[in-house]
Amino acid sequence: MLKGFRARDCHGKPKRAKKAHGILKENEQKGPRMPYRKLQAYIEYKANLEGIEVRFVKARNASRTCHRSGTLPEG
């Protein structure tokens, strides 16, 4: 059973997403499918319905941080 959920607190598109071999460029021409803030609010809403705690963390080093101890790897 899922007890908690951590998500990155993102504002806008990630900078490196724009460099993704033109795939994102083609999709941008059609228009955005769902803004990040709307998706974030939707996830928060659904988690609250199920009684799951949502904590937003800063995006810096979020993918490198250990999910258990919260520490960064050496090096």
C-alpha cells in the first residue's frame, strides 16, 4: 500500500526537455497537452482522495537523492 508520494515542484518545462531530438518541438507546434501545474494539482487531488500524503521537493538533485536516507552519492 502506498503511504506517501514525493513529487518535484516544477515551474514550466525542464530546460533539457527542449533538446530532446526535435520530438518536443513537434509536439509544441500542436500545443501543450496538459500544463505541469494542472498535472501537479490533479495528482495532489487524487492522492488526497485516497489519503496519500503528497510532499513537494525542490527539483535540484531530486533524481540523485536517495529515497530512503535523503543523501547524495559521493563523487
